[in-house]
Amino acid sequence: MTRTFWSDIYKGNAIGGIYYRSRIALDIDDFEKKFNKEVVGITVSDKSESDKPSWNVEFIVKGDNKDD
């Protein structure tokens, strides 16, 4: 399954990107199994207070209510 996430601060044209092998799919799979929640989105933010490259990742999960 392919999931595409767009930056909410980018405005403009885009073209196909560069593929990078990441372990985020493994992290999502581990999270879903551990917490029994379906990840439906992610938020990635720069942890700018650090002097080393670092990113925070928030997993957005499917709601529990039938109306969600």
C-alpha cells in the first residue's frame, strides 16, 4: 500500500521525488501492533532546539468512534 503525505506549508508545483529507504514503515507496523491502532497519517516536524539533525514524528490514528 502506498500512502502519500504532503507538507501543509509548501505551496507550489511538485514533481516525482527521490526514493529513500527508511524504516518508518517498520515503526508504523510496530506501533499499530503494540497499540492496536491504525495509523492514517503522520506529522513530521524539525526538532530545531537540537544542534544535531533530528525529527519528531507523530502518528495520527483512526478514531475509535463510529462517527470518526
